[in-house]
Amino acid sequence: MAAPDEHPADQPECPSLKGSGLLPDELRAWMLLLAATGAVEQRLRSAVKENLDVSHDEFLILCLLAEHPRDGLRMTRIADLLGRPKTRLTYQIACLQHAGLVTRQTVCGDKRGVQVTLTDKARRRLEETSGLLAAAVTEALAEFVGPEQRDAVSGLLPGLADGTCPGAC
């Protein structure tokens, strides 16, 4: 792992939060956060493929379903929560169903509605692999989130550190 002030050879140095470019501070901070989360997501992609043998998008679906009761979620709700087109989601759900990780059924009283639920097999696999995947996220965060990204969050959400942040933070 690189020291806090070093950057891995294959990673370009992030532009400074205090740059003098054209972007306002909020947009510059957002770009720093996106770069960090993108790096973490790439690390997680590899870990998910290696440990669960599903795509990252399919993993996100499994995570959403894991956080809901056994009755699952409607496909339209999953699409909304992930910001994905419904047609793409239909394909991903079909892949997960083929792997035996989800079931889908028509919603009672609404023949167009489809409810998706995790299978017991998916619950077991998530339980078995969640520690490894959480460790991959923690390691990636430690590597890619440094002082610039922390300053970016603080700049976007003043009061976050001391608990005086207004609203939902």
C-alpha cells in the first residue's frame, strides 16, 4: 500500500482541491470524490467477480435485496434505486435467476409488476463472502481516500465532522 502522500505508479495524481481551474470548489470536490469512489469500485469489481462470480451490477442488486425483508423488491424499485434502465435490469435479473440467486414472480393483483427475492443460496453466498468484500472496500478506501478527499467531503458538507451538519448529514 502506498504511503499517504504517495500515489501508486499506475494512478495519476488527483488534482488539488485548492486548484485555480475553472471549476467552483463544490464541483472540484465532487470530482475528487468520484475519482476515489471509482477506484474503490474497480477494486470491489474484481473481488466480487472472484468471490461471487457475478458482475458488479448484479452484486448491487443482490445487496439491495439483502437489505430488504424476505418478500424482496419490485423490479421498478430496484431500477429506481440503482438508476438503471429497466431493460438492462431485466437482463441482469435473468442472469441472477439462471444462477439460482434470485426468484421473480408476478405481484398479486398487478400482472405487470414483478417482485424479485433472494434465494437461500444467495443469502448463504453473501454471508460467506461479505467479510472478504468488506475488507476489499476498506483496503481500497485506505489506499484511495486521502486528505484531499476528506477535505472535499468536509467542504461539501460543512459541520459533518463535529455533528452540526444541517439536514440529512
